[in-house]
Amino acid sequence: MVNLSNDLLVQFGGIAGIYRAPVAALSEINGIGPAKSVTIKAALEIGRRLLLSQAQDAIQVRSPQDVASVLQIEMGLLDQEHLRVVLLNTKNHVMGVREVYRGSVNSSQVRTAEVFRDAVRENCPAIVVAHNHPSGDPTPSPEDVRVTRDLVAAGRLLDVEVLDHLVIARTSYVSLRQKKLGFE
């Protein structure tokens, strides 16, 4: 069993690769059938959910790293762009994370009203916006900067502060606020 586990890790490039692999690909490995493939995927999903729940419990956002620690576990593994909004209370504790958009491999259309909908509905005074770059390069695009500028302006009108916009990759992230992009 240990050899089989090592073979899986090597063939799929580590646990993240196994997580991203479809059940059918795992089932093709000698010694692993459909039932064992589903069991492996279920175990990885349980582990992912445990890490996410621990990351979100009573997190207070004081820095971009605090938000990245909540989101990177999951968003770094996604193979298409997702945009999420972290809802914060008056003391910047995480009240929830909402997925607003799911795009293609390299783009996502953002409608400003959707980004603020849950914050307004739940009376959250601040949010952090985050999206991933499946390419693995967290460098903000000109479109990311434009969207950030638009969101900051809309937030001012709605009295919901946009504390930051993070671009998340597999092993790194960029804070647009720290880079002074879109927060002029």
C-alpha cells in the first residue's frame, strides 16, 4: 500500500495533483479501481474541508496574509478563475466567504453589484476581494487593476470598504493594496 501511495504521489505530482485528478485517471492506476479512487477523492475532500474550516474559525483580518491563509488552500488548486468576496464585520472578523464568479482558464467577467450584494444584505462594513490565476503567476493584469479601481469607487458609494484585492496562485499571492494598484 505504501508503494502504491508513493506511485500516486509521483505520477500526479503530489497531493495537489491527486486532488485535481479526475476519478477516472486514478482508476487507471494498477491496483486502484473506481471504488478506491472515490475513497481517495473523498478523503482528500474531507481534509480540504477540515483545513478550510480551521482557517476560517475566528480569523481576524489584519493583513493580506490573513486572507491568503483562508483562501489559498483551496483557490490555489482551482483550474479556472474564481472570484470570491470575504465578508468582514466591524472588527474585521471573517463572517463568510462567497463565490461571486467562476470564469474560464484566464478570465472572469465581474459585475460590481454582485460583488457587493452579500455585503449589503448582511450589513458588512468591509470586504476583501480575491481571485485566482490558474496559470500560477499572481501578477495582476491591467484588467485586475481596473476592476479593483471600480470596486473601490463603488464601495465608497455603498459605504462598504474594500480593504484589499488579492490575486492568488498555487504557492503565492499579490495584494493590490500593498502594490498600490487600484487603491489610489
